[in-house]
Amino acid sequence: EADPAVCSHSRRAQLRLCLERLKGLVPLGAAAGRHTTLSLLTRARLHIQKLEDQERRALHQIEQLQREQRHLQRQLEKLGMERVRIDSIGSSLSSERSDSDRGESPRWGTAGERSG
């Protein structure tokens, strides 16, 4: 059977070790060595709340950036479709030009055919 005094001492030693680790994780300011257990735990709670607020703001910013990315992606797709349409108009115009380049007379005639 375990001796309660030994268990109590071991538990206090474990608690002290955990509090020392906590001091290393929580920003305590100038008087880092002078904190009571209560003030250390209070600072730890405030630090955790600050980190949670930062995380919330970061997640909100990520959501905003993802919305903006989707919007820009849609605009890019529209521009791509517009470019394809313009390219197809341009290629049909250039094929009409190539017909006249091959010596086929245009519908409206040439200046040399006009009588004056």
C-alpha cells in the first residue's frame, strides 16, 4: 500500500515541475521569478485567450482571402472565355483577309475598276 505522505510529496513535486514549464511558455514580463501560482495561472489564462483571439482573426482573414481568391478565379475564367471569343473573331477576320490576299476580288471591287 502506498504511503500518503510520499504520494503527496510526489504530487507536489510534479505540480512544481508543471508550473516551471508553464513559466517557460507564458510571457510573464519583468518580474518572471516573482509570480505566485495564482498570478501564473491568471497570466496563462490571459495568454491562452489572446492566442485564441489571434487564431480567430487569422481564420477570419483566411476565409476572406479564400472568398477573394474564388472571386478573382471567376474573373480570370470570364476573361479567358472573353479572350477565346475575341480570338475566334480575330481568326475569322484573318481568314477573310487571306481570301482577298489570294487574288479573289472583294465584293465592293477595286479602285482600278471604277470608271471616272
